[in-house]
Amino acid sequence: MFKHLQAVPGDPLLALIVAHQQDPNPKKVDLGVGVYKDDEGRCPILESVKKAEQIMVDNEVTKAYLGVYGAAEFAPIIQELLLGKDNAIIKEGRIQSTQTPGGTGALKVAADFISANLPDARLWVSDPTWGNHESIFRSADVEVCHYPYYDAVTNGVRFDEMMAKLEAETKAGDVLLLHACCHNPTGVDLSFEQWQVITDFVNQRGLLPLIDAAYQGFGDGLEEDMAGLRYMAERTPSMLIANSFSKNFGIYRDRCGGLSVIAETATEAKNAFSIIGQAIRANYSMPPAHGATVVHTIWTNPELHSLWEAEVTQMRNRINGLRNQLVEKLAATGVSKDFSFIAKQRGMFSYSGLTLEQVRTLRSDYSIYIADTGRMSVAGVSDHNIDYLCDAIAKVVG
Ligand code: PLP
Ligand code: TYF
């Protein structure tokens, strides 16, 4: 039956985790996959999460099925986090949200929804984007197109080229995927002014924005990181938002995310949401409860809520502090390349500008694990490895 099948390569980022795990070098450094790490190199369970889980153990009374959309009381949390407490879109009932298995689950449901109901829509993603965007939409038979985004010369956004491409080639009904903040893999975000320009274009062309919010809180703050998304949501008739709680609650393996649909009217939103429910049933029937219960327990307990906000601030400050330290220490080595852009990037990742050859040498000669694209997960840097890392980069770059 399976004789004709050829093995396919796995996700290169996940392969990097295994390679790092198997490396016996005590000095090894893992800057591969995007998980937050503390100074000891551990991906810790947040204290707010531990406390919430304790409350849950004491109070949980059933493991019965949740329902297609997950817990009803979870949807307002997704909406408040993304749009802010008193947003008119929420009050008008123009947004409907469902719990999903991670941000990935939300993207998959969005892809199936688009494929079945907007059959002529093409998806436009940034060049580059998170590798899974393409796989998820291709698997749902949605054509994927690219717009210019990262500028390797200025380490900024090729905004004029991006807009020129979208202007020339998008058609009404196409879907435009934007990263809300902390762009993966580059760390280079759109400015607020650029969000404003794109919003005008989206409305004028009649595009459907799909916003991927996987790192809320890791850029400049929980509210600040949503400024562009909120500006656009308040001015466009329709939007899809896939969000993830994996990073900002540190509950990666519990698989908790959300998919929200915003429509012109409450009725339209409800209709679209019912079809999203159909896509969920055909995928995984209903989401797991644990992660969403953790988030709900924290959100509704004032003490835990403040503790969680402080922990998000701590994670963000650590990463942004590491960015500044990297810039200073790399400069101090006398390296020929200017790395000051690292401090301006945001979120878990930095497109370092290291070439494939340099990345490979760092891996083979120094046991430093960086993705082939040169993307570094900054959270993997620590006080213990930063000097070793900067010296190695300086030696490899020259
Ligand atoms: N979107 C982006 C841009 C990501 O980097 C990730 C990363 O993990 C996700 C979505 C999916 O997150 P989750 O682990 O919640 O599925
Ligand atoms: O880009 C990253 O590192 C994270 C984690 O198939 C991730 O988004 C990477 C690959 C993957 C799932 C999650």
C-alpha cells in the first residue's frame, strides 16, 4: 500500500531542536525555535499559570465535551485582549470569536473557511513569512502569493515595493495576511503610519485582512502591540484574526488560540461564524479545554491578572534588554558588520543577516544553532552564553 511513498523532510526548525538536544558540547547555544527562555535557558511555566492550575485542580468538576467553539466565556477574553475592553466592534456584536487549538488551529480553520466560501480568493503573505502560513493555506487549496517585505540592505520594510505589488496584482476579495506585531521571522514590524496606508488600500481594493497575532505583549506592550490591528479593525468592514496564547501565557503545548471574524453587521458576523463552526467540526470537532481554562482563570482573578501582566512585561523587557546587549557586545568585538538594527527589531526573532555559510559554520564549529535563514530566536541568548555567542559571530563574520 505504501511502497510508492517517499519520505519528506520535516520542519527544519523542529529538526534544529533535535540537533541541539543531541549535541554533547556543553557550550551549545539554541537560538532556533521560537520559545521564550529565561536566563538559565529554561522555558519556564509562568507563576500566574501555575497558580491558576492549582485553582483549577481544586475546582474542576467535569471533563465533558466543551462544544465546537470552546467555552462561551472565553470569547470575550479573546476580543478584549485583541481590541481593548470598550471597543465599539464588540458592543455592536460585529465580532465573533472561537477558541482554537493554538494559533495554528485558528489559521487552519481560517484557511478552510476561505477555501470553501471565498473560492476565488488568493492569500497574500509577506516575503518572508512564517513557514507554516504557506503549508496551511496550500493544504486548504488556497493559492498563496507573496508581497515584498523585508529589506536586507536597510533591515527595514520595503514598503514602497510592497504597496506597488499589492496595487498592481491584488484583486477585490483577495486575502491579505499581516503580522500584528513581532514579525516572524524578521522581527521587523510595520509602523503605525504604514498600517494607516494599508488600511486605506484594503478598503479601496476590497481586500479581506487576515491578521496573525501570535506575539501580543512581546513587542512594546500588550496594548501597544495591537495599535495597527485596532486601527484597521475600526475602519474595515471585514477582518479575520488568528491569535495565539502560546507565547504570552507560555502555554505552548496546551494548544490555545482564537479565531475571530469581524463583519459589517452583527448578523453577517453570526452567519460567517456558523460556517466557521462547520469548518471546526470537520477538522477536530472541538478544542482542548486546559489552556483556555488557564487563561480564563487568570483573566478573571484580579491578583493573577496583575501577576500575569507583570510576567509578560518581564519577558518583553528581558528580550529587548538582550537586543541592546547584543548590539553593544558585538560592536565591542570589532566585528566588521553593523548589527545595530537588532535593537530596533521586535519580538522573539531577529533576522541577523548572517549568510547560510556563516550559520552552518556557527553550527559545526561552535554548536550555535541558528535557522538557515539567519533568523535568531533572541530569547535563547543569556548572560551565560552572550560573550561566547558574540565572539563566535565576530570570528565567523570577520
Ligand atoms: N503565527 C506565527 C507568526 C507564529 O510564529 C506561530 C508560532 O508558533 C503561530 C502562528 C502559531 O502559534 P501556536 O503555537 O499557538 O499554534
Ligand atoms: O517560528 C517558530 O519558531 C515558532 C514555533 O512548525 C514553531 O513559530 C515553529 C515551527 C512549527 C511550529 C511552531
